[in-house]
Amino acid sequence: MSRVFRFIIAQRRPVLALYALLLMPLVYFAVQVRQDNSIDRLIVPTDPDYVATRQFEQVFGGGEFALLLAEADAPLTPAVVERVDRIERAVQSVPRVTTNSALSVFRRAKGITQQSEPLKPQQIEEFRQFVAGTDLFRRQGLVGDHFLAIGLIFVVKDSEDRLQLLAALDRAIGEFEVHPEPLTRLTKLGQPFVNAYLDDTERSAWRYFVLFTLFVIALNVSLYRSVRTLLAFLITLAVCLAAAVGYVGATGGTLTIVSPMVPMTILVTATSTLVYLHSRFVERPPERSVDAHQLFALENKFVACTASIFATAVGFAALEVSDIRPIRDMGGWVAVGLVFTWVIVFTLFPALQKVLKTPTQQERRMTGGWFLRFAAWLPRFSYRQRWPFVVAALALSAVGAVALFGIPNLISPMQILTDPVEYMDHASPLYRDIKRLQPVIPGLSITQIWLKGSLGSVSEPEVLAGMHRFQQALEADPQVGAAIGLTTILRLIRYIGGEGGTWPNDPAALEQLAGDLEGLAAAEPMLQRFVEPHALAQTQITVVTRTAEHQDFEQLKQYIDRNWHQVVAENPSLRGFQLQTVGLNPLHAKMAQGLVPTLVKSFVLTVIIIFGAFLVVFRNGTARLMAMIPSIFAILVMFLAMRLSGMTLNIATILIASTVLGTSENDQIHFFYHFLEKRRDGTVEEALEHTLRIAGRAILFATMINAGGFLAFGLADLPPMRQFGVLAALAFLLSMVADFSALPAALWILFRERLDKTAGDRH
């Protein structure tokens, strides 16, 4: 490597020119990266359930569902009905947003087709009677004791398109939100608004990186006391960031809810690597020239820095095992970005050191002289406290493992949270509205039951009777707020036609209804949402619930399957139908199911990979095992802190184990590299003191960088990101504490050596 580094330094100006040229396309691709925090971005596109949901939408139409809730003490008074009618007509002016309400059904029933025409007083009175004559509208959640609801379906292309549609909706109904009278308020609920909220909060992610930059500046100036060194750091970090994000843009990637961790992980890893590298460069002895010492520092830190970066990169690549789309994307992007970082750190940074003439301690003394005294004191102290340190670390780790995994029949495992609503700031108006109205509305979680039969089978009278029985069984479940299907619309059509809103029990009437379905399916838009219009071979039931977590959905799915099998046993005409649950709610449940495997698989793979890296770098068997103690200790104690504070595993916190293990192992690699470097011809005490003098200060400041960088997420608007930032910072600090306590204590025990008798003379 000496020849390689000598060549890079000699060709420093061409190296800088090359990076200047590369920076332009990298920045271009970086600014092309889009942000989309939509809930459906959480699942990998090749997932079978995701594919099935998209196929379902091709048959019955897709979109994002929402509600406008016109709240009033007496929702059927003429003034309220007139106001809601005006609101719905205003919404209908927004392109690609369709409405469904008791009012829109009434208009169609009475032939009032001019949507711009307000209802007359007599028509409003007829509407009140129309709604009161059936329970269909209440069952669908369109009418309540204190509200009238307008159902909305948004046809959304992407995140930007959603924002434009919502902006158009706000313009259409803005005056009604400001002046809702005689309504008490007009409330917006549903998936598009949650998605837009998540998108909007992540647009403030620039704050994290501004804070990190300020942190790097303050730390760099206080540590190295050199503006030229600071400039070399900032330029290198900017190129690393541009390369990582530019790769995302060049490959067509889209940032999601956890994606800010990608650039932050790159910056944190790059900065800590630069600290290790430059701290070695700064420690130049007086007898060695700057040029010779720069080569020595690069050669001396190359193996440790390379091993730590590649262990981190492959550790993040282990996230590719996840079925959760943002986590899989994040793993791949970080892995590639760290490869770029390794190249940049060992090419651009040495060139900048030479061109900017960054000073060593001979020209400008480095801060932290107190650490040399600490390095001389710690080995002997850790020897005296070796058993308390090791026992305490093992005990806390065991308690942390129990906090995470639980004990069968005694302590439950840590709770997993996937409800997207819970990702929102609990103080936000949208979150408060959703929680306030949960007992009132049927729910916002949508599950579709897709029933696929043979040609024309849906229009058979016996099949329709069986479908109605199945839907009745679903509605009987307390966790089902509403079950809306083909038979709901047929009952509504009968009601509009003056035949009452009940289901016909007379065989002749049922035969007539089946015949009407064949004629209406191709012409009636309401039916086309629930039946394949031409072949009449497929139908669907939309189940609206308040369930949001995996366990709730599993119970719902079991209830659906159990009732289906019971109805099929009673009605053999349904045996030719295949049932499949699709929609957003099943995808959420699948994501929840994938969180724990993601945690376990990626963590195990990361451990194996990092152990493999240690196997290559360190020939000492003890070192291979001991090097992972601080990180494992930090991760398990961090889970204990989560359990004690009431935090849960979610889309962000599930990543902490792999992130902390992959990133904090840098410290242990540098620790053991220099420990074994001195251990070849020295005692344990001499090796520990050498390690602390060479790498200890860098470990301290690198940990401060790691903790400070991720702590910036503590200012995020989303609770999962805030929790991730605080917990990651805590884990890094715990890892450093273990580096300076449990790790040297364990080494004393394993090597079975005593203190050097001449240690006092040496100090």
C-alpha cells in the first residue's frame, strides 16, 4: 500500500481535479432523488400480497380512501344538510377525486344530476326521510348521530401528485374549514392525509444534517484547532454524501420514511474514519518528516479502517433479507455508499491533507492531553475492578435480552408497533382527530375480500344469497365497523326503486334481483366497485375496521376464513369461489410480521459477517470473540432502556441493533488492532496503555460523532425517528463505556496476567 499512497499523494492535483469533475454529475443525480413516505412504500413490490393487491385494483379500481366528516349536534337539520351538500359539490370540482355519500346517492335516486345545482328545501326534507328509511347509510358509516360523512377516493400517481390533489382539495373546501357553521367542524381523515403528513415532516430532514455539520465543525476545531483540517474534513464529507445520494438518484431510488438514516450513516461512518486516520497523522514524532509520517499513518490505519468500513457495509447489506421495502433499500444504499466512502477517504482525503498542509501536533498541539493521563491510569484500574465490570456487563446484557425476547409464560416479548397513525406526532391535529373519532366512525383500516369464481357465477341467485349471508356474518364481529359489498349496493338499488332496503327472501324476488344485476353491472358505477362488470366472475367485500396491528389483523383474517367456510358449507353454490384477502391492512400486517425476522436475520448475519472480518484481521482467537462484547452489551442494554421507557419496536427502532453493531464495531476493530500490535512483544498492561494512547482518544471522539450525529434525529417530527435517534445515541455511549471498562477487564481475566511491577517507574 505504500506505493499506492505515495502515488496518490504525488498525483494529488489530478486527484482533486477528478473529484471536482465527478462532483457535478453526483450532485445532479442527488437532487433528482424524490421523497415518498406513502404507507404502500413499506412493502417490496415483488411481495405476493403486494402483487395481489395491485391485481385486485386492476379489476375493481384503486385509490386512497379518505373521509370528510361534517360534524354537527343535529346532522339532519336542513341547514346542516344544505352545508354538507355545498361541501360535496365543491369537492367534486377537484379532478381525480370521487365522492360517495348519502347525499350523492339521494341525488342519483331522485335524478338530480346537476351537481352545481343546490338542493331545494323540499328536496332536503325528502333527503332526511330517505336517510331515515334504511340502516344502510349508518352501516356504511356515512351517517351518524353527530356527523354526515363524505367518502373520498383519490387516484394518486405519486407523492407530488398527492400533494397537488390535497392542495386542490384544500382550496375547494378552505372556506368551510375556516367557517364551518352551522357545523361544529369539518374534519379530514384517512390514508392520503396521513401520507401527506409523513411526507411533509420528512421534508424538514435537512435540519438533521445542518446540526450534524455544526457538530462536526465544533468538534473538529476543538480537537485539531485547525481551519485547514476542518476544510479537508468538510470537503471529504460532502463528496461522500454526494456519492451515496447520487447513487440513489442514478438507480431511480425513492427515499422513504427511514431513508434519512442513509446519508446520516454515511456521514457518521466517514467522519469517524477520518478522525481515526487524521488523529494518527497528527501524532507525528519530532524526528519524522510530515511526508514520511503521512505515509506511515495511512499504512498503519489502512487495515483497521478498511476492516471496519467493510464490516459495516456488509452488515447493512444484510438488511437485504428484509421484506420491508424501506429497510431493504436502506441496507443496499448504505452498503454501496460505504464502499464509495472507503475509496474517497483513502484517495481524496490524503490529497487534501497534502494540498491544504494540515498541521500535525508539532505545528499545532492537539487538544485532549488529559487523555494521556487517563490512558496511563485505566489499565491498572480495570485490573482491580475486572470482576465487577464483567459481572455487571453480563448481568445487564441478560436483563436486556429478557426485555427484548421475554420469558415464556412470565414476561411477554417487546411489543411491535406498525400502525402508521402511531408514526405521527401525537400532538398533531390530524392524530388527535383520528383518536378522538375512533369510537364514532367505523374505522380507517381497509381490508378487501376478493372472491373469484367462474364466468357469470356472481349473478346466480344462490350465490347472491350466500354472499349476503357471509356479509351479515362479517358485520356481526365487534371489530368490524362496516362490511360493504355487492349485496349492499343491490339493497341500496332496491331501496332507491321503492322496494325497501331489506334483502329479498322470496325466490322470485331474488331471481329478479339477479337478472337486474346482469343488466346494471356494465352501466352502474356503484356496482363496478364491487363486481367485475362484464364477466360477472369476481366480486369483493370491503371490510372497514379499527384494527391496525398484526395480531388484530390475524384475528380478523381467522374470523373471515371461519365464517367463509361455514357459509360455504351451508351454501354449496359458493364452493367454486376462491377467497383472498388483499388491501392496505393485510400489507401492514405483513410488514409487522416481517419486523422481527428482519431484526433477527439481519442481526445474526451482521454478527457472522463482522466475526468473519475479525477472523481475517485478527489471528488471535480471544480477540475475535472479545471484540464484539461492547456492541452486544450496548444493544441489549438499549433494549432494556426501551422496555423501561415504554417504547416499542417499529419501522425505525427495529434497525438499531444492526446499525449500532455495524457502526460501533469500528471502535473495537481499532482497539484490538493496536492491542495486538503491542501484545506481540509486550504485556497486557503495556498493550492496553498503547491501545488507549493510539486509539483511545479517537474512540472517544468517534463515539461522540456517532452519538451526536444520530442524536440529531431526536428533533424529528415523527416519534419513531425521534426514538431511533435517542436510542442510537444511548447505544453508542454504552458501547464506549464498555470499551473502557468491560472490555479491558475481560482481557485481564482471559489472559490471566497481573500488573507490571515496573509500571510505576514507567509512569
